[in-house]
Amino acid sequence: MTTPMVSSNWTQWVLPIVRKEWQQKLEAVPAPSLNLFGRETSTAAAEYSQGMGNFGLVPEYNSTTAEGNAAAIQYDSFSELYEKTFTHKEYAKGVAIERKLWDDDQSGLIRRRAQILGNSFGTTRATHAASVFNNAFSSDHVGGDGVSLCNASHPVNKVDGSTTFSNAGSTALSYDAVISTIIAGQGLNDDRDNPMPVMYDTLLIPTALQGVAYEQLKGLLKPGTGDNDTSAIPYMTGGINIIVDPYLSDANNWFMLDSAMASMHLLWYDRVNPEIALDPSSDFNLVAQYRGYMRYSFGWDDARFIYGHAVA
């Protein structure tokens, strides 16, 4: 590294160092909420999603009618639900590396600058993923059905807007509140008013609630009892997966999710994966500029996968 480099190629020697340190730091940033999304790659300027209702029960098939004629198969149609457009946005930031840092063998400073930039990119993704939940009760952030993610008045479908379902509460986190929320999910119906039980198996919480969560939910016995009462949670759900996200902004709000449904309806589209490159025209003043770039969109197209509590 101490071998002198001419101005025409020193930037290319620095690039592998910057890229390695940037990538490692980006991937090291914890992003708990991002792991709940269904991740897809996009090749278009935007992605479009439209919910579809359920079919009714499948009728018995008889090969002939009562009159002896050939029976016709019943062909059903979907109820039209709500449309959601995912428009990809661009995110970019750069770091400047002076040639003298390379000439003076200051690789530690070069790595540190690349690491700080990588941390910025990782933190941005983690913050955006958590923003879906931070804005879950906000009327300024609505879905295709016109209401917030966690709301007491979600329309069941576009045809009958007067029929609604609720996935919002206001109860503080506790054993009993989790039991009630699980039961509420299992009691949901689909757009045809047929049972469509949602199995909430994941608890998403801010850092302030992790003590309560582990004490109340992870034991085999019911908390607060002295007679060895059995906890119902392992039998109702097979156990609750607790996810603690430091990027959740409210210390009291908490969420329960059906993880399988979340991967279908909580969506993240990567149009361009995070990348870093050298600006080839940046060396005129003996300063190389390395810019990071990423492009993606995220959001949800149906709210039944989640139940949120906005706790005062």
C-alpha cells in the first residue's frame, strides 16, 4: 500500500476497500421489521397489487343432474378488493476520500468513512421498514382501502363498504391482552362472511416492552398465579415469536402478526439492490467520490395479517 500510485489509478485501488467496508457495515445493521416483509425483486418502474376475495366452500360434484343430464361445474368469481401501487424511490449518498489519505497510508480512516456510509444505508432501510408500524395508526398513511394499517373500520370489500372489520386496539401489553388479540384474529371472516381465522404467531415490540413480553409470554405457566396454572399461549399458537425492533418509535404500542400472511401482504420490492461505485469524474481535485445508491418500494396491500394496539 505504500507504493506510490499515479493519479490515473489510485481511485481504483481504494474502491475495493470502500466497497468491502461499506457492504459489511450495511448488512450488519439490525433490521428486525424488514425480516417480516415478503421480499421481491422488481424490473419495472412500479409494482401493482390488487386484493382478491375468497371463494365459498367447494360444492359436491355429481356427474349427472336429477334429470339425468350432465352436470355443469360451478365456476366462481373473485370479489374485487383494493388496489395498491408500489412506486420505487431512489436513495443515494456519497463519501469523499482525499488522495493524501492513500498516499499517507491512512487506510484506517478510509475504512471508517466507508463504514459510516454503509451504516447510513443500513439504518435507512431499517427505519423505512419500521415506519410501516410507526405509522400504523396514522390517518396520513392509508392503504388501498382508505384507512390506516391498524384501524377499527377496514372495509371488507369495495362492493359493500358498510361491512368492516377491526384490527386495532388500545390495551397495554400483557398476557391477557395477547390472549384476547389471538382470539380476535381467529374470529375474523373473509369478504363472503365465511370464517377466515388469522393465526397471530409473532409479537412485534419496541425495546421498552421486551421485559414485559418475555416475562408474560415465554413461560410454560400462566404469569401471576400461584397454583401452577398452565399458560394457554403455547397451545393456542405453538409459541409466540417475539421480535424487538429498536426503530419502533412509540414505547407502548405493540403488534401481533400472522407471519405467513405478512409475507404475502407486507411487501418490499427491490428495484436496485444497494450498490456503491466510483464517480469517474471526481478526481480532478485529488478527491475521489464514492456514491452509494439503492431503489425500492414497500408497503401493504391487505391488513388482516396484523393487529395493533395504540396504547396511551
